[in-house]
Amino acid sequence: MDCIEFQKMMEDYENLSDEQKKLLKEHAEECAECAAFLDEYEQMLETLKSMPKLTAPDNFLSDLNKRIDSECPK
């Protein structure tokens, strides 16, 4: 695997199989730049997973659409 293929696979990281993630890690072991990128990405995912889930009020989407419609001329 080269760095270009690594970057392309990283675009869909959450949907990769364990085998594909293993290939990424193998490449990262040989490439410091990709290793740093993978490490930062995995740290970001861990941070996001540790954050509390927020829920929007039931009427959030309809209120947002009304506000957009009122501010955007047709």
C-alpha cells in the first residue's frame, strides 16, 4: 500500500473491515506521516465517542426549516 491508497481508505475509515484497518496500520508502521495521521484520527474518534450524545427538541427540524424559509427569498 502507498500513501495515496492509505488516504483514500481513510476517507471511509468507519466503514472499513478489520482486515482493511489492519492494512492501514501495517502501512503506518512503515510511514511516519501516515502513522501520525492515523494516530490523530483515532484520537479524534475516541474523543467523539466519549462525548455525551445530545438530542434536539422534536420540533427542531420544522422550526429550522421555517426560519430558513423566512430568511431566504424565493
